[in-house]
Amino acid sequence: QVQVVESGGGLVQSGGSLKLSCEVSGRTLSAYDIGWYRQAPGKEREYLARLWDNGLTQYEDAVKGRFTIFRGTTKNVVYLQMNNLKPEEAAVYYCKYVSGPGGSWGRGTQVTVDS
């Protein structure tokens, strides 16, 4: 079983920055990807970014140029640096461990953006 834990959420002013962390543990495969998503109240969960095991990254258009997904010094920790946050980006941010067709979700971390 794989455990995924997000952290780093909080309150930030509009235009501010936050750095979220995703820590994966347990019975992970040697190769896996990490995705970041968010879900605002009353809305569907939306994809933000993905870090492939080979280091490639992909971003959803709305966050491209403002968000950066990267791995820490240890493989099991992945970050999402978020800059120039907007009030409408307040949401619960989720990390997903992706391996093959399956995956594991964390419980999310709340991000609030004060206008």
C-alpha cells in the first residue's frame, strides 16, 4: 500500500506564493509519476501538473509559467511551487501517486487566497 501526504497549504494574499509538499511512502514501485490536482467547493477536481519518473513535466495551461513541479533531494518528496496565486485558486490541493493504470491520492491540503 502507498501512502501520500500533502502539506504546505495555508492562507496567502492574492499575488503571493506557496510551496506545497507531497511525500510518498510505503510499497511504491521503483518508477512512478506524481500529479498535482485541486478541487474548489462545488467544482470538479482539476489537473494541474505532472512530474514523470524520467523528470519530464507537464502543466495545465492555467498554471503554466506560475506553478513549478519538482522533486526534492529524495525521490519520494515532490513539491509544487505556486506563484502569483489568485483568489479563484483557493481550493484543496491534492497529490496523486501514479503508477500504471492505478494510483493513490492524498487527503489534500487547503489553500486559501485572500483578495
